[in-house]
Amino acid sequence: MFRKMRRFRQLLDDKLSADILTHGTVGVLALSGDDDYPYAVPVNYYYENGIIYIHGATSGHKIDAIARNPKVSFCIIDENRNVPEEFTTYFRSVIAFGRAHLVEDEAEKRFAAQALADKYSPEEPAERRDAEIEHTWNAMGIIRIDIEHMTGKEAIELVRARQETKPDAK
């Protein structure tokens, strides 16, 4: 169903891919948009245990696209360093594929809203984060993506650098 990565030596293991998703701050959500045009939009998100939550509205282009076709992809760029003298870029990224839907369950919606507030505004007092959630609650939509497949990849130069820093490397 999902293609194997052609440059398998550059494949990141699942743990490192999950770590990148956990610590990233902006991802690009790709959907099948209006008239079958691809629609890719940068979003803030929260990731945990194979699930991505995205905060947004309860209606709009994303929601309409998900209603028509819940299959989505989600991309995170962890590193993107241009190396002009080598005519290349040292990159590290993760692409997740899954199915999305608008969260209807109140407890799950609250969990996701709290997790997003904690991630993006950790310096704000909890009371202030809670008040903001309550203030926007009725207009708030939470999209949930259940990941079905995930692939992480990095530039071969970064693979080599990581191998050189491993304790068992000689």
C-alpha cells in the first residue's frame, strides 16, 4: 500500500521519526482540496502515540476537504541546511500518512486543546491557558489524524555524521 523508500540507507527509525514529530512546531498538512487540487497548509500541531492533533475552526477548506476525503499526509522539516559549496542541502524530515476527522468527543477535544496550549504557551499560567480554551471553545475545531504510515529521511551526510558519533563507531 505504501511505497518503500528508495534510498533506504537514509531512512530514519520509527523512534527518531516520532521524536521529530514530538518536538517539531510547524507541519504542513496536505489534503485533497477543491476540484481535486492538492491543498497544503502549514499548521501547529500536537503529536502523541501515533496521533496528530491540529487546532482550527469547525468549518472551512480543511474541514470540507477532510469530509470529502479523509486521507491526508503531514510533513515536518526538522533540519534544512543549505550547503552551497557541496551543491546540496542537509535535511531531515518526516512524512506521515493517515486519516483525519474532526474530533467530536468532548473529553478528547479538551485533551487536545490543553496539549496544544501547553506545547505552544508553556510560559503562560495554567489558569490563563484554561481561560483561553474556554473563551474559544464553541468555535474551536480539533482535527485528529490517525497515522497509518510514517517515513523519516535524512541527507546521507547526516546519516554518516550520526554513525560517526555513535559510541560503538570505530
